[in-house]
Amino acid sequence: MIKVFIADDSSVIRDRLNALLSDLPGIDIVGEGGDASETLKGIQELNPDVVILDIRMPGGNGIGVLKKIKKNDSCPVVIMLTNYPYLQYRKKCTDLGADYFFDKSTEFESIIEVFNNLIQEPGDQQGSKRMDN
């Protein structure tokens, strides 16, 4: 079972991700966060395998959250999902260890492919860097 944490300030996006992922076998959504501090706390407590992370959130930002969680030895796979797919954000997220970077408006459905790949390689959620999307 792949444990997933969803972090986005929009409850609509969180609900959409929940609906999208609930149809996939082997996925367990263990928590959600609507702001940076809630997200960090949830990730520390729940130890998910995968985090879907928005860049802009109240009380901080997803880039700061990414930086903190990638410092841990058992860091999760991180999927950045943003309305701000600017090159400088992509580069910053890549440099900080994000595994994927998607534009919410054009690449939302790409998350299904990512999870299908993760389900097929259950012992290797960390795998190689996957920023070739």
C-alpha cells in the first residue's frame, strides 16, 4: 500500500486528487494539509511514501516544505503540483529534490501515470529522479 499525503490550500483540488487517486488500487490517502505548518506536521506524523505538494500555501510555501522534508533520510517521493509552472520554480524544486513537477492546468492527469508506475515498483518508491516529465 502506498501512503499519500495531499497538500494544497484549495479544498477543491484536495477533493479532486482524492477522487482521482481513490480509483487506483494500492493507494491509501493518509492525510491532507491546507497550509505549510499543517502539512509539515502531517508529514512528520504520518510518514507518507508520496507527498503531492502545492507551491503557494498560507503560512509558508511548498518549496519550504519540500526543502525540509527532503532533508530527512526517509524522505517521500514528492510531486509538485502548481498553478505556477515557471522555469525558476521548476529549477528550484528540482534542485531541492522534487521527483515530479506538474502544471495543474495542463498536467493534472499525469499524476495517474506516476502512481501507476509507483504501484508497479512497490519496493522502489524512491527510485531514480523522475523530473524528466
